[in-house]
Amino acid sequence: MDIDDPKDVVRRGYDALSRHYEQSYDTETKYRPWLGALQQRIPAAATVLDLGCGSGVPVARTLASAGHRVTGVDISEVQISRARQLVPEAEFRRADATAVEFPAATFDAVVSLYALIHIPLAEQPPLLARIATWLRPGGWFLGTTGHSAWTGTDEDWLGGGVAMWWSHADAATYRGWLIGAGLTVEGEEFVPEGDGGHALFWARRPSAGE
């Protein structure tokens, strides 16, 4: 498949299969322990960015229901439209994650699950560096990355007749990128999926004096 704009492939894929994606992955069960652990680490009524928020379910919905102030960003217009309907108490923006802007020290946490892996590799380290600036001192980054390096497409994603594109480095590279962004990696685990899997990282922006 000749891809001129991989981000457009990603956008069109999620526009077409927004509902089908939710039915194909057990995100409610899979994300629940991660979101529970996050809420133990952040203050009450925290400000949280859900980067690559999809339809807002379950991340934005879970955190907003718990009283946190959530902003969601996604490249798919269909996903953002559904998120606004499904999680009206949160704020959502349709934007490219690598181009969206926020003031420094805006968020207590940034969550990015299964989104970085849809961004061209060269754009991922600068994005992680920007995420680090968006965090308040002591703030948390919770994100999934690739576990092994791979770039490729599935021309019949989820059997839905549309293409999808991914690009990711290996977990050791992501650990280095997070540290290079100025974050302290506090945890890393392998999340299996099919014959492979992803890495889940917990990283924190150091507080003053650390």
C-alpha cells in the first residue's frame, strides 16, 4: 500500500470503524486497573488530558465521572463527535496530537493509550517532550507504546474493509525517549495482545528539588 499521509489513513480508519473498534477490544475491563491506579496517584478534581481519546470511552468517561476535569484530543471527527455525546461533562478537541498546544504545567496527568503507535516515529520523541512540559511538577504520564519495533498497515482492519497504519519503536527506545523528555520512568509492564503486545509506561515529571 502506497501511503502518502499515514495520519490520514489513521483518521479515515477511525472515522469508519469507531463503533466497531469498541466492540472488538475489551477496553472497559482492560483499562479499569490502569485508571484505578492513576486515580490513586492524582489529586481530587485533577486536570487530565486524554490524548488520542477516541469516543471518550472508557478513559474520559471514567475520569470525568470521578470528578476530574478532562480534555480529550483525537484526530478523528467521528470519534470526537461521539465523545461529545457520550461524555458531555468533558471537553473535546479534534486535532492532530503532534500539533495541539497547551500552556506549560496545565495537567496533573496525561493519558495516551494506543495512540502514540499511530504517529510517525520521527514525531513521537518531540511529542513526548511537549507532553512533559504540559504536566505540572509531580504530574503523571500513563501511556502505551510498542513493545517491539514495527511499522506497517492492515488493509482490512478488524475486517471492516478499511486500512489502518501503525509505527512504533521498541520498549527500550521509548524508555529512553521518556527519560530524554525529562520524565522519571516509575513503571513499565508488558501488555499482551494476540501473538505480540505493547508496553505500558508510568512516568512522572519530577517535582522541584527531585
